Amino acid sequence: MNRKKIYFGTNLKMYKGNQETIQYLSKLSQLTSCIQTDLDMTLFVIPSFTSLQDAVMCVRQQNSSTNIKIGAQNMNAQDQGQYTGDISPLMLKEIGVNLVMIGHSERRHNMKETDQEENKKVQSALSHGFHTLLCIGETSEQKNYGISDEILRTQLKIGLHNITKEQLSLLWIAYEPVWAIGENGIPASADYAESKHKVIKQCLSELFGEEGENIPVLYGGSVNLGNAPELITQPHIDGLFVGRSAWQADNFYNLITSSLQSLSLEKNEENNNDHVSKIAKMLLQALGGVGNINALTHCATRLRVVLKDDTKINKFDIEKIKHVKGVFSLTNQIQIILGKGLVEQVYIALEKQRLS
Ligand code: PGA
């Protein structure tokens, strides 16, 4: 069975020097080594260029089941040449780096990097076999004009121009709204982030078909211990890309474990929903199948009857349960035909399944 993939990463920006990076990585590695999850978790850290070589050595030496990937914050698209101050893909490869971030908002805005330049770097990084994290995101001005979706689509379409389907297994996307990044950033709400992740996934599937749907899309921009659990449980968010809140190893560890915990709670709920779904299916069959059910009315009343408690009514969650509409109509039918007693029995059966 394929395990669900989940990503947690941090960009250290221009903050930690070599020594501090190594201390940080050793602690993070030690803390995360005891994490047990049935998810396929990828953890990555993107330090400064001067720390890269030692960082790669450091994580190799750690005897930890959680393998931390080390990434570079930028890369020149060319293998070599007259690019004073730049770092080439070959130089990164030589020291064992296998992840490169392209197009972080601070590079796009402080260094005026364009989508076309990001595209060249993405093409180069992928052809050299790097895991490639392309960052995209709209500014607050673009958001206020109501053109966020168009901006995201443009950044994806240009940034991923000429990328082949065969290269997609190495590609990751980070959605980082510019207005949400850094100390003055306002974190995006989980609903907003989810809606933009949907747009991104939609665009990726338009560009690459089914294969595009498997490209992980991470959210970044003022992720913290408080908002991480809600963000990570959004259906279209595959991981979290964290800045400030991850720069102390124990903070990052806490953020990861609380996110994993909220994912596993969600999974248990799904399992319960599966039980309900099974019962609903059986009952539907007993009544002669879906074709026999034509009363989908009075849902709210049915809910009150079935759940006995108004406060438990969360329409959105309940509608996620497969066949649940069938259960409503079923109880409705049964109640009309056979009376309320049977509805009680359905309720008890559902509760038993939920608690077992
Ligand atoms: P932040 O940084 O979490 O500190 O907002 C995010 C980023 O720049 O990737």
C-alpha cells in the first residue's frame, strides 16, 4: 500500500552560520529520530551556502531513521561561466546536495528574478537530478486586484515551461503568498491557503495530466505552531515550508509532531466514517438499492434524529461521509414506513461501529 507523503521543511535564509547550522541539525536530527508515523515523511533544511558541505556531512553521520535532506537556497542555471558570486549545479552536486530551492519570494523581489529566469533554473536543476522546490505566490497588491489565481497560473506556466512528465517526480512546489512571509507577514487562513492550493493543483493537472496531481504542493508564509495543524489537514496541502518558527530545533520538532497528530486524528475520523459508510451501504442494499431511495428531504431533521444532538451537526464534515445522504433518506424512509423505533436501532448500530 502506498503511504501518504508529507513534507516539512525550513529555509534558514541568511541567519545561521556554519557552526550554528550544525548544532541546529544535530539537535533536529536527534529530536526527530523518535518520530513514529505511518506517513511517508520528508524533512528538509535549506541552510546558507557556506554551511552546505558540513550540513550534508552532518546529516549523513546522524544515526537517525528520519533522514534530513539538505537543500541550497538558489542556483545558477549554467554549469560554469562568468557569473561572479554565483553557485553552479555542478558545485552543489559535488558536495552531495540533492535539493535546490528556486524562486523564493525574497529572490524574486529583492533580486528582481523573473519567471523566465526561474524557468531556466528549474530546467537545469531537474536535468541535473536535483529535487527542485519552485516557490510561487502573489503579492498583496496582486491579491487586492483579485488576480492571485492568474499570477499563480502564470508563475507555474512559465516556471515549468518545457518540463517533461518524466522529470515530475523530482518537482515540488511551495505556495508562499508574499504578504504572508516574514515578521510583518499575515498568515493566510487555512481556507484561503486551501483554495489557492486547489488552483495550483488544477493548473498542474492541466499542464501535466494525471501525473501533475502527484506533485507535492507545500504551504509557506508565517506557519507556526498554532496554525500548522489546521493547515496540514487541508486536503490539497501536502506539507509545510516554515521560516522563523522552525529555526529553533525544538520548535520545529513540536510543530511537526503536532501536525502529525492532527493528521492521525483526521485519519481515525475517516476510519469511523468508513464504518458508517459500510453500514449505510448494507442498509441501502437491504432496501433495494439507491434507486429505491427518493426522499432526500428533511436532512436537518433526520440529522437531529440520527445524531440526537444539534451541536454535533457539521454539515461539511458529514457530507464528506460516503453514502451519508443515503443514510438520511434511509432513516427518513424507515421512519415513515416503520416508525421511530427503527431509527433508534440505526443510530445505536452506527454508534457501536463508531466506538469499536
Ligand atoms: P516565515 O518564512 O515562516 O518566517 O514567514 C517563510 C519563508 O520565507 O519561506
